[in-house]
Amino acid sequence: MSRKKGQRPDQGAHRQPPPRSFAEHMETSEDPHPTEPVEKKEREPATPSPSQKGQSEKARSTGAHHGTLRFPNPDDPLVARRDSVRRGTMRDLMNGRIRPDHDVDLHGLNLIKAEKEIRKEVKQAAGQRARCLLIVTGRGRRSPGGEPILRTHIPGWLSQPPLQQYVAAFAPATPQDGGRGALYVLLQPIQT
């Protein structure tokens, strides 16, 4: 295309005059990306999640559960918290700044006895309005194969009924309280 000296490249003889209004522009131009009209679907009412289905109607109405325990790191099942637990509170728990009101020592117990003991102690501590519980599992050095059997089962026990209603968060203890051979358990405040 030829142009005169001093003329800009977009100024040429083949250029159409600009539209006088936006409406005129819309009438004369083609849509480069035509779309089909989209039908709006009505939202279906929310259905309870599987964890909410297990909750009693009373617990849902009082808001006693404040959501389910979430495991932020799938590679570390020893750390979990509810959404209602603030990050700063969780950091304090993990750093041992929230001191345990009760200790539960599970050394020497098999799985069945340990689960019964945890159920009893967590319910008792919650009934006494304790804020934090220290569960000492040991590191499993005397277990068959040297594996920490109790430590691998405790997160499941704490995050499932009947104990999930009492537990707000849990994390491995600091070295002074047993390190990864013990867990801090932050208890939910009981609403009356």
C-alpha cells in the first residue's frame, strides 16, 4: 500500500470513516466471537456434606462443630485444625505456648485399650472445660517392627465420631513435651 509522505500507516484511502455513535458502530460491525445465549440454571439447595450428615440436628443448630478438621499438609496427618481455629492459635499450639491441662500416657497400651483411654480422657477433659490435652504415644520403639502404631491411629480417632465434636485442632508436641511421640490436642469450647 502506498502512502504519502507524512501520512500515518493507518491513514489510507481504503479506510472507512469512523462511526458517529457507539450504536452505529454496533450496527455496522460483526461480532468476532459470536456466542450462543446461555440459559441460567437455578441453583439447587445445598445438600449436607457427608460429615454433616453424621452430626445430630442439635449439634448443627447450635453450631457446635464449626466445620470438620482439615489436614493442611497431606504428608503430615499429625497436624489438623478446624476453620474456626485461627492461624495464630494453631501456631501457639504447635510451639507449645498453649500448655496442656491434662496428660494422657498411652505407653504400653494396645490399640483397643489406647482408643478406649483416649475416648475417656478427651470426654472427661472437655467436661472439665480443659483447653488443651497432651497425648503421649511414644515413638514406637518397642512396637513390632519399631513402627509407631498408636501415633498413626490417633489422628483418625480424633477426627471421627465420637471424638471429633470435642477436638478443635491437634499437632505434634514440642521436644520438651515429647516431640513426635506426643500430640497436643486443642479442645472445642463446650457451648451450653
